[in-house]
Amino acid sequence: MSSVIHRDCDVLIIGGGAAGCVAAVEAKELAPELDVVVMEKAHVYRSGCLAAGISALNAYLHQGETPESFLRYVIRDSVGIVRDDLTLTMAAELNAQVKRVESWGLPIPKDERDRPLKRGRGSIKIFGERIKPILGKRAEASGATILNRVNATALAVHDGRVIGAYGVGTRDAKLHAVRAKTVLVCTGGAAGLYRPSNPGMASHRMWYSPFNTGAGLAMGIRAGAEMTSFEFRFIPLRIKDAIAPTGEIAQWLGAQQINALGEEYLDKHYAHLGGRSMTTQDRLYATLLERRAGRGPCYLDVRNVNPKRLEGTIAAYLSMAPPSAMLMSDEAYYAKHGGVMAPVEITGGEPLVVGGHGLSGYWIDAARRASVPGLWAAGDVAGGSPKKYASGAWAEAVIAVRAMVEEARQREHAPLDAGELAREHARALKPLEKPGSISPQDLEERLQKVLDEYAGGISRDYGYSEHELKIAKLHLGRMADELASLAAITPFELMQCHDVIDRVTVAKTLVEHMLHRRETRWHCYQERLDYPQRDDARFMLFVNSVQGPDGAIRIVERPVERAQLDVELPPLADGAVIRHSR
Amino acid sequence: MGIFVDENLCNRCGTADEPMCVRDCPGDLMFIKENQKAAIVGNRECWDCAACVKVCPTQAIHMQLPTSVVVRGVELRGRAMKHKTVWRIRLRDGDEKGYETPSTGKPPFTPSL
């Protein structure tokens, strides 16, 4: 066994993104005496979802809004399946965390009454090009130890408790074994499970970070942590080709969704779904239906937008999704030379497992504890509380760290299991051992093809049936041989091998969740062609899962526990309005 | 995809332990070649986030869109200054458009909204 780098700490934070950086600062502020370590696969200055920047914070309570009103909105949008406790506790922290990051240097424009500029109901405008360096530098200055270039591969477990984590250096392929009294996983969600929107050389031109590979989810699944709602696959409705966010145009410029005939189709053809106030997933679904009805493609209507304001939009995209700014500039070039400026076409992206926009991730309690003792989860890796976005990830990180610090103060280190260490050493470095026949790219393409075709990818209009899911399951099971033959020469390729190993682990759990929910609750996100109706009597519940030591995945159903709220859910297909109260 | 390094401009950030682009790439895709110039492991892996473009002190890196997305090159250059980032988008006829985006600090900001 080649040398292992050992380290002990009180609080280990896996993933130095939005949640991880704030968690590190919070831990050192609450407990300067504790030893805090951040394990990060790239470098905290630009790693994670916020690498390019963001132009808005989409979880914020404007004047008049309360955690309860935020919860009502989320319950309706998620058609009843929400953890009220998680959403209320997160929402209560939002504005304080936004203010805190502003005090670290994040520019937030204000109105004449010193309130953040409103972009949408829960959204504020920011100048966020440098948001990640601001967070990363603050984490660095907090006194926490930042372990950049270590790709976490597994949780260390002793007597059923998480006691640390293993990781592999992305530059030297050395195994790190970090013991900790408490562990927070905040590695983000999983992109790259499905065949992406763009082909070949452009395959990473996607909305979510292609470097968010579901590593933290896979580690948790392998350690037997309970996961929730993977079948709620978040699918972004985005600007075509650039696969860039639409909010800057839809919210800031107020552009409506129009079809190829120029009709505002949400109101005109889908009033029964709620028109323009329909759920997020129905906006995507309606866009799909317009195409099927021969009225596609669909657009954001910028025909009447002042060109000066459009230039401002280009600047905003530079701070968030630079390819979109480049494409808009190219269109403007054509217009300048007598051509026709194409309107902003919108389309759905690849399905994602992500808890920041969607529901899927670790099943956690109100203190953000996972089901395995010693482990906490926050941000995109944590489930049950959709629409938390970046500021909600900060809120969750802070909530988790408060409990972690208390516990870390009272615990001693547990011994690392020598057998486990040897097994992880062998597993994590195996692709370097012998020349294998399968490259990580090969297997990633195989995985993406299987899920796209048999588990409702872009090419299938996101729909799937039990028959197809069983074929997907069969193929995922057969990938065991290919996974064992993965080969890497460089440390970078070794990281790519782990990326695909983790994606396959996540995909297996995903398919089990999709098989279990025999209804269609969230169009496109969860589109059972063999069960096209919503079934509140049977499925107003969480579909959770636990993977056993033998790899078998057991489904667990958990009830929805509703706070004292009376929320009108979106209408059923027959137009009946369902009220949902306890 | 992806980014392109002008080897005439790249000085691998002088004597720094690690060049800025190598440090900041969120996918850990940048490295230093034997000739001491920065390079990307493959433009297929690039997320087009422009982190390397902005941080390069000699502005040796620019970004282009993949051919399957836009047929002929539009080029993006940028530079992170203390409180703002300045950008240049070069269009296909060679014309350039400039932008500034506030990056850190307090109001008043002076961008085009």
C-alpha cells in the first residue's frame, strides 16, 4: 500500500462550494478552538456551481414575504411533496445570510429605500461575477484548513457512525484519510447522468456544473445513508444552445414565453394548468406540448425590449453564463448586417439530481443531520427542500454547522478501521493499477445513452415506462464489469474514473426511485407514460431509499408532515382543485 | 469548449507556484506543458465559465464557442480588476464590444442594468 496522508480534525466539510465555504466560516466563528478542514476537489476560489458567477439570488424574502409564504409557494410548485420543517428553517435564515455575504464584498444594488432590487418574487439582482472568489477567500481567511485538490471518494465509518472521509489527490493520486468528529457533505448534485443537450466537443456546454458528479450522493449511498426523491429530476428550461438561465430575460426584462406563432402560449393554451402562474415543471411541459401541437419552437419574447436594456442583459450574462453573452452578440452582429435577429429560443436541458432546485438528495432532519450518525448534509446534495438555490445553501450550511459544533465539542475521535482503509485504498486507486480497456469517457457515454433512452432523457421527451426502466436497470447492473475495467494513467484520469463510478451509483438509486412512484406528479421531471395521472391517495408521500451492504436498494416510504397551512395544489388533469391541509 | 492560450503572451505567471489559470479552473483542467506554457487537457471538458480568461494577468487566454453551437468564432476576452471585470467580445467581422461588470464592493455601481 503506497503512503497514506493522515489528518485529524473536529469538523470536516466535504466540498468547498457555496455551502462549504459558508460552513467553514460559520464553524470558525462559532468555535475558533475547533480544527475545521475543507476537502475540495478543485480550488475554492472558483470551484462548484458558482464558478462563472451568478446575476441573482433566487431565494430571498422581500418585504411582505415570510417563511410561511415562501413555504406555501414551494408546496404548490412541488405539488405537495415538501419537507415543511426544512423549508421554514431555511427560509428564516435567508436574508441574514445574504446580508452576511454582502458584508464580505458581494455587490448588491439597492433601491432608493436601501432594499435589494427585486428581480422576481423570491429573487434579487446581484453583481455576482466574483461571488465564488469572495466566498473562497473568506473561507481561507477564517482559519479553516483548505485541502484543495483532494477528490473525496468515501466516508469512513466506525460502529455505524461516520468518523471521517477518504479522498484522492487530483495531482498526485495519493490517498488522504481524514478523521473527524463531525462531517458535513456539501458536494452538490449530479450532472452528466443523462446525454446532454449539446453534442461532442460542446457536451459540457450545459447549465449545471459538469464537475458536479454526484460524488457526495454516491458516498452516502454506499455508506447506507437514506436518500429522498431522486425521481424528482430537475430539468432546467433554458436558452437553447447556450443552455443559460432564462431569469435575466424572463424576470428582469419581463419577456413572456411565446410560441412560433407569437402567442403567449402559457395563458392561451394552458390556462387549465394555471396559465403563466403554473408550476416550474409545467412551464417546461407546456413548451414541449407546443412543439407536439406544431406550434414550436418556443421563445422568450424580446421583440419589444429596448436595445439598451438588452445590452445590459449581455453584461449580466457575462457575470454568469458567458456563452450566452457571446451568442447574443453574434445574433446582434447578424442583425447589424441586415439579417434577422433570432429571438431567444428556449428548451429543456438534461435531467439532473439536484436538491437546490429540486427535491432530491440526502434525507435529513431539521438540524440537517443525515440518517447515518456523524454526518450532515447541506445545499444541492440535501433533499426535501426545493428552491433553496445559493442563498438557501448558505442557510442550510449555517444550520448544520450549529449542531455540528456542539457535537464536535463533546466527542473523541474514533479509530480508523484498518481493513476499511486498505479496502478504500485498493478501490480508489485500482484504475491506475493495470492497463484496462475502458476509458472513463467510454463508460460515461454508455451511462448517458442508457438513461437517455430508457429512463426518460431529452431524446424521449423525458417520458418513460416501467418496461423501459427495467431495461435501464438491467444495463446499469451489467456495467459492473466495465466499472472494474476502468483505466487511468494520470491522476486527472483517475478523478474522471471516480466521476463515472459515482454517476453509475447515483443512476442505480435514481432508477429504483423512478420505478417506485407509479403516478405522474411532476410533468417532465417525473413523467410515467404508463401512469400518466397524479395519484394523491397513494403517492402524497416521499419515496426514499437505502442501499444495503450487498448493494441491494430498499425503498422506504415517508409521510408528508404538513405544518398548519392550507395550500391550493395545482389542478388535476380533470380540472378539479385539490386543497391540501393536514 | 473552450479556451485558447496565446503562447506568445503566457509567461506561466512568472515565478508563482501555480499559474492563476491552473489554480482557478473549476474542473482542474489546466496544466503547464513542458515548454512552460499553460494548456487545457481538452476543450471537450471545458464548461466555458471563463474563470481562466478573467484571471490571466497577461490576457493570454480567450474563449470561443464550440463549432456545433456557433459556426464561426466569436471570441471573449476579459480581465478581473480590483472592483470590476472588463470584457471584450470580438465579433466575426473583427469589431469589438466592451463591457464592464461590478465585481466587489458597495454601491453606487455603474453598470448598464
